[in-house]
Amino acid sequence: MRLPAIIILLVFIAAGVVLGALNADLVTYDLGFASVQLPKGAALLGAVGIGWLLGGLTAWIGVSSRQRRARRHASRPEKRPAVKP
């Protein structure tokens, strides 16, 4: 299982290098308070990295809140209706 994963990783790394080499032009980003010039490949890599981090953070928050809610629900004592004899 490791060999196919390594091969796929190397293919994507090679594609990233080719993409970065073919898009070496500088792009200017105006952020309102500053202006930044980056190569297109670096801007694309940065956007993908930020999206990956924000997606992971969103998934982590969703899972942890669901687990917290389940723990809170499990710690409550069960309320059984009173049975009259």
C-alpha cells in the first residue's frame, strides 16, 4: 500500500513543479492595505493550502462538537416515568 501512495505523491509533486514552472509570471494582489506580488504557482499553492487548513478546521470543529454533544447526552441520568403501584 505504501508504494502506490508514494508513486501518486511523486506524480502530484511533479505536476506541481511543472505547473509552477509554466506559470512563473508575477501576479499582483491588492489587499487594500498592501500590495503583494507572487508567482502564479505560489499563489495557487497558497490558496490550496489555506483551503486545506480551513476545511480541516471546519471538519475538526464539526466532529468535536458532535462528540461533546454525545458525551453531554450520555452523562445525563435517564428520566424514567414514575410507576404508581
